[in-house]
Amino acid sequence: MTGRLRMAVAAAIATSLTASSLLPLVHRGAWIAQALGAVAVVALTGELVRRLSVPRPLIGPIQLTVLVPYMLLVLVPDVSGPFPTPGAVRAYADLLDAGGSDVQNFAPPVPATDGIAAILVTVVAVVAVMVDVIAVTYAQAAPAGLPLLALYSVPAALAESGLGWAVFLLSGLAYVILLLAEGRERLLRWGRPLVPPGGRGGAGGPGPRPWGRGGGRIGLATLAVAVAIPAAVPMTANRLADDHKSGGSDRITTINPVVNLQNELNRPENVDLLTYQTDADDPMGLYLRIAALDRFDGNSWQPSEQNLTDVSRPLPTPQGLTSEIRRDEVKTSISVEKNYRQGSLPLPYAASVVDARGNWRYSHEGRLVLGDGGQTVSGLKYTVTSLDINPTDEQLRAANAAAPDMNGYRYVPAGLRQAFQPIVDEKTAGATSMFDKAVMLQNWFTSSEFTYDTKVPKGNGASALEDFMEHKTGYCEQFASAMAVMARMIGIPSRVAVGFVPGEPIGNNTYQVGSHDAHAWPELYFVGTGWVRFEPTPARGTSPGYTETAPMPVATSQAPTAAPTETSAAPTPTESQACAGEACASPTPSEAAAAGGGGDDTWLSGLLIGVGIAAAVALLLAGPMLLRQRVRRRRLTALSRDFAVDSGGRDPGDAVLGAWQEVLDTARDLGIRTQESETPRQLTARLLGAVGADAASGTVGDGPGGTHHASADEALPRIALAAEQVMYAPEAPQRTIGLAEDVRVVRAALLASVGGGARFRAAVLPASAFRRPESGPLDKLRSGREPMAAPGEG
């Protein structure tokens, strides 16, 4: 095995071992086999193109290009064929986007969804290319540890309890393997170590050990120490973590799950999160809350800092609820999937008794039960007793204004208040109470004037709400935020709750909740009742009963429509809905072509663009070949000039050096190595040996003045002798006639000595075309040569 091949194998092993650090982050799946396959593709492609003497800057891009069809075949096999297609690329991009949503939603270990698998395989493949290029192509093993370190650092930072000593040992061993392979390669360049027969030194003592073996022992010893010391020394950080888990903290800032709503609703697959069984009379009204966002600064809704206490039994009475309000006791049993690691218990409002194992704390402000010390709901089974609060519309209509201590729930930035106040006044005109105004706003949002669409830009700040009110298109985040802001402008304290709609019934009063059931809705505060739910989002969830029976003036000329009870992902508007109020006619063929962007013109423009791209790619690929032909033609033309008759101020020595450089470049193009330390005579002997006796003695070249019979074993020494005279003699030769034909003879012999593949590569992708100007050995000699004195000069 050659040293370069040994380095390639070491780079592939190092990347594969480091990729094992990702295993604790993801549940089992086929992604690891796909990732290892990508590593193998990178290694094999790199070794192949390096054997073809491809210029080093091109090796990495070639590896990435070969990876593309592999990635499409293994990740999107249903839409990918032998060659990449635009549809396959779009499907791959959709997979990455879905994977990004999964990463934001789940905590490790995440489910091995198709999107997450696509991200992991892509990351490992890119790291494999980086390691191979740095360690093998450019022979720099030490810097190649940086991408390996980056690959290890991400799971190390995300894993709650660390990756463990075994994963660390594997990742460290990967780097040691890389360094050992490079060290062995460097040492072998100096030859074999001088060891007496039998491997022993004089007098039977041990002989000198190979340096690489000693370096390997040092690396392995270092890894062993790094693993042993943390296990033996008690760490203060661990004790602090234990103190935190024991209940030492009384404040937790909850995450803001509203930022993930759009990603969840747009995911291609509906991932199961939890199931629950309930005895509620109206299960479709049983929303599960995980957050309450009560602070609005004009840019976004955020949760307040939570003042936490121990979870009491029962929990305190809901804020603002009086004994006059009817409430029914509901019992619910909830079972959470292991892949869902939310740090807040999904609970119906208002929970009164919670039986859940683990380290949980209670937030009175948001009426949430939050995990402390890293506690999550992953795989948890728990029961909840909650109060189904059922105020009448008369009770809500009679509610007085909330106390001044609720002013924080009424804050709206002045600019947004100025923009929305005319709309609020118009849509609530004629209402006699704050409750009536709230119901009129809800009915306005659920009317046909608004469209539910999850593809709009995400956001719930002032600019997003202004855009939402202008286009009247959005999803639950915008609907809930807009109604909460407008409720505050009426004078009603409000906040935005985040959680899940009831989910899909699966029998026996049991419901399955998935990622597509994520939802946001406004909660409004009424004195005597407390916080109550409203549902302004069309085609999502159900409207509370107290908002459907209240008689009130109609806020708009259009009758409000009741919100459907669909709980799955929002359907697209039907044809009848989309055509409400206008005639729906099938478009004519010309209209369809216009709507599609021009019909035949679009096809023609696409064809022209494709032809242009193909021509540009062909010209780019032909560039090295054309450049190499131009250089060769210029050199041969210079050699055909008789400098003794017509010098024209030119130095014949440059033409001779050009002839010798043409021999060197031809050898390099064919994969024959040349060394700067070799003299022309040494290289001549080696090239003639590589050509072989038959090819060297049987070459015939045709010169411009007729047929010139010569053999390579005669022509090459003549070129070498002329080059030596230029390099070392006090006077350069005055004639170069015949050297052009000698160059052609030598070139033909070199071409005949290799196979057809090498000849094709030399013609289409010549390595010498990528040599930097003034970088060759003859260029350096030329730059240091004294110019030949002109005739007549002393």
C-alpha cells in the first residue's frame, strides 16, 4: 500500500470514527450506513482522481460533484434516477428544510426522521471531503483535525449528560490514527531504519524503535489520561448541577415555542408526540398548553420570567375565578412519546391536580408546570385533574374592567396602537361590553375575509401584524397575536397561549396529538372568570361555547362563519370558498398559458438558457486543453526559428529551455513524476527507461521541411544536451533547428508508452496547464540566466 493510499484510508477511518459521536443524538436509523457510504465515496473518488494526476485545487470540487448523485440516490430514491434532476434536488432541499424544523423542535435523542437523516449524512459527507482534501491531497494531517473537532463538538455541546468516555476515546483515536499515518509517511521518505538482522542491536540489546510506534504510544497514553482523570477527580460542576436538581432554583425562563409553530405545521410528516384519554364532555375543547406568552414589546411575544414554587396538591385556585362560575372536573391521562423532550408539561387549562414523576416546579403566573434541572416530558406518563370552566355569556358581559395590576397585560406600543385603533373601532362598533367586542373580533377573523396559510413569513411583531392585516393571510401565530393586541386596545388584558389542539380521535375517548396539531390562541382576562380561551384562527380548533351563543350586533356586512372543527393540519381553501362572491370559470388555453408564464416562450427561453449553460461548461472544460495546445505551439514555433540569421532580439536559450520544459510538461501530463533535483541527463535516462526500448528506438517524426527520421533515444539526449549548454555553458547555442522535430519525436514516444486513459487525460485535462507562472525549475533558471550578448558587443 502506497503512502498516499494509506493516508486516504486513515482519513476515511478517522471521519467514520468521529461520526460515531452523532449516534447518541439520534435514535437508530439507516442514516449511519448512508453516512459511512458517503465517506467511502469520498475516499474512492479522491484516490482515483489523484491517480489521474488531477490538479489539487480540483480534487475537492470533484469529490463534492460525485457526492451529489450518491446523496440523491440514498436520501430521495423515489424521485432520483441515475442522474440528478431538478425534482430530486428540490426534494433534497425540502428534506433539509424539514430536518431543520425537526432539530429546532426535538431535544436529543431526536427521532431519525428523513429530514434529520439528510442533515446528518450531508454533514458527515462534507467533513469527509474536508478531511480528505487537507490530510491526503495537501498532506497536512494536523489541520485536518479541525473539521473532525467541529464534528465532535456539536453533539458534545447538545448532549445533556455528555457523550461519555467511549465516544470521546473513539474520536480521539481517530485523530491519532491520522497523525500516525502521516508520521509513517514522512519517515518512510527518509528510507528504512538501519536495524541489524533480527531486529536487535549489538550485544543482544533492543534495537532502535521506529519513531512512529513511539508517537502512537504517546497518543494512546494521552487519551487514556484524558479519560481517567475526569473520572477520578470529583468535579464541582457536578455538585452544582445536583444542587440545581434538588430544587435550589426558584426562577426559570421558559423557551418561546411560538417560533417553531410554522416549522411544525409545514413539516411533510406528522410526528406523533403524545396520546391522552379523557372523560371531558367536550373533548374537542380540550386544548393542551405548554407556554403562556404575556410580554409584548412590539417585536414579539415572550414569556415572563417565571416565579416558581413546588407543585402543590391541589394547585392554587385559577387567577380571577370566583365561585359563581360553573366548573366541571375533568380527568385526563397523558402518555408522551420518547422523542418529544419538551420541558413543560402539556396540560389543559385550568389544571388543579398533577401527578407526574420527576423534578417539576409550578408557575402561578402562567399556570404551567415546568421541568427543573433538565427534566423533560420524554417518555412520561402522568394524570391531570383540571377544571373545565364554563362561564355564561351574561357573566362575561357583566365583567368589570380589570384591576390596575393587570396593566402590563394591556400594553401596546404607540405606533401599533395608532395603526390598528381605527380597525378596532370599526369592527367593534355597536358592542355594549368588552366581551361583545372580543366576540366580534373573533368572528371577524374567522370570516371569509381572512385566509389560513402557513406559507407566509413567520413573525408576530408589529411589522408582521401590519403585513397580516394588509393581506389578511396568515396562520395561528398571526391570528392569535393580532386578536391579543386588539383585545388590549379595547382594554381587555390578554396573552398568547401555545400548545396543541385536541388531536385525532383513535377510539375509547383517546386522542393522538402530533406535530401538525401545534397551535397558538389568545387568552383574555375577565373579572370573576379569569383567563378564558378564544379561537380566531379559521379552520383550526373549535370556538368556545360561550362565544357562539352570545347575541350581538354584526360587526361587518358579511355574516361570520363558524370555525370548522378540523383538528388536523389546515386544509387548503376549497374551490367554492376561493370563488365566493365572484364567478368561477375555467380559463381558456391562452389564459392558462399566460398564467403559467408564457407557455412556449417559457420552454424556448429555458432551452436557450440550458444551451448557454452547456456551452459555458464545455468551454470551461476545454480551457486547459486549449491553453496547453497554445503553449506547445508557441514553443515549437520558437524552436523553428534560425537565431543565427534572424534573432530579432530574442534569446535562443529561452527557446531551448522551452523545448526541455515541453518534455517535462508532457511527462507530467502523462503522470510521469519529475523532480527538480534531477539533472537533464538523469531525467533523460529515467524517461528512456520508462518509454521502453521498442518505443524509444522506433519513433518517426514528421518535420515541416519533410520527413525527419529519428528515435527517442537519440532525440531526447540532444534536447537534454542543448538544455545543459544553456544552463551551465558560458555561451548559449546559436542554432535550434531540428529541436522542434526532436520534441515531437520524444512526445510521440512518451504518448505511446502509456495507455489510452492516460493519453485522454493528458489531452483533455493536462496537469501542466495548472502550473503557476514562474514556478517550474526551468523558469527559475531562465530568470537567473545572464542574457546573451548581442553581436558586436564585447
